[in-house]
Amino acid sequence: MEFFWALQTFDLRALVDVLILTFLIFGVTYMLRGTQAIVLLRGVIILFVVTVLISSLLDLQGVRWVINNIMILLAIAIPIIFQPELRRIIERLGRGRVLGAAAAPDDIRTRVIDEVVAASIRLSERRHGALIVLQRDNDLIEYIRTGIMLNADVTYQLLLTIFWPKTELHDGAAIIDRNGAIATAAAVLPLTASRNLPSPKMGTRHRAALGISEVSDALCVVVSEETGRISITNGGRMVQRLDAERLRTILNAFYGTDSKLSEPRWMRLRDTLTGFWTRLSTSRGDRDRLLEQGKRQS
């Protein structure tokens, strides 16, 4: 009865209310995309929905009482759990970067790829460890601040100098910002918390490369100091044993002219909305087909 009453009282004001809430929810999830926070948020929502459904279907009074009282605790816990992400969102709103800052022009990103590939090959030959982060959409200011600020043009000579074992800057990461410049060196990156590592003997440098790819959409090129092997991480995954050609192909696909960074920000937002609607329509279609198959079998 409440559902039919809501439909009868649904007017223009209610429509605006629904649209505003939808925009806010989508905006938050859009800014958290590609980070571990969205995975944690998805898990909390699934756990909450399943618990509410079970308590309603089985009429579990004790569970329902806990859910009603835990809402107050969640109002306090959520800002604490997602404090870094919420701060990042507020900073982006303050800078007017709701859709993300504009990426560097195609020619600059192409030059960055050339310099990173050249430096990686030389570092691999010399077996000098290196950690090079290429920023994409997500903000990395909290990690940039941990290093020594450079704001220098990307050249393979400078990267070779940074990661020379006897320099003060070699122990850390060099971060290339959205403008295509080396923003900082000797930066401290978060270590991965995953137990499913490609190798149990993986060192701190590779764990840091995986860690930054888990909390952001950045690319990270890592050169092993022991073996000289070149690897790259993105989205919590690592591709190892790369040569110059494969490294250039991956960088061009995720960072260069073949990536979505070459598109305007409104087009990237449009693609995100289109992809969300496509996945939603596909899931509905699969559900309808399963129901139809069930009716035929019965």
C-alpha cells in the first residue's frame, strides 16, 4: 500500500529530489572509481542489503534491532574509514576538478613514453632499481608531497640520475604528474595488502608498485635491482618481463594516444554513463532469459 501511495504522490518535486540523490551517489562513486575504497564500499552495501533482507524475510527481531542501532555507528564510522577518499573528493571540488583535471597534450605524453621506455631499458641493463609512476585521472598529491619536489621535464638522463644508486633520490618513486613533468622524486608509496602476489619473494619496490595501482588508476613502471627485469602495474595487476616494445605498447594503451586520456573529460563521463547503462541492461536481459528458461523447464 505504501508503494502505491508513493506513486500517487509522486510529483515534480519528488522527481527533482530523486535526480539530486542519483547525481550525488553517482558523483561519489565516479570519484572513487579505480580505488580500493569503491571495493570496500561495495562490500559494505552488499553485506547491509543481505542482512536487511534476511532479517525481514525471517522476522529476526534481534538482527533488526542491531541494524537499526548500528546506523548511528555507521554515520560515525564511514567518515573515518573513507577519510582519505572524502578529503580527496572535497579537494577536487574546491579546485573545480569534479571530472578530473585535463591530461597533458598527446605530443607531451608521447614524449614521456619515449623517455620512460629509454630510461627503463638503460636501468635494466645496469640493474639499477627504479619506480616510475605515471599519473592518470586520480589525484596523487598526498604521495607527491612525501618526496622531493622537482617539477622538471621528463628526460631519460634525469631518470637515470634519479635512480643512480649513489644519489639521495634513488630510494623511492619518481611521480610524473598530469602535466607530463616529474613532480617529485624519492616519494613514499603505499605497500600492497594483497596476499596473492605474483611471487612470494617480491621485494618492497614491487609491493609499492602494486600498492599505488590498487589505491589509484596510475601506471607504475618498476625495474628490479636484482634481476633487471621490467614490470608494470595497473589496477592491482602486474605484467612482468617486459621488453622495450611490450612496455611501449602497454604505456601507449593506458597513457598514450590510444588511451582515453586523449578524449575530452565530458566524453569520458559519457562513456562511463554509457558503460553503466549497458551493464545494467545486460544484467536485466540475463535475468529475463533465466526466468524464461525456468518457465520453459517447468
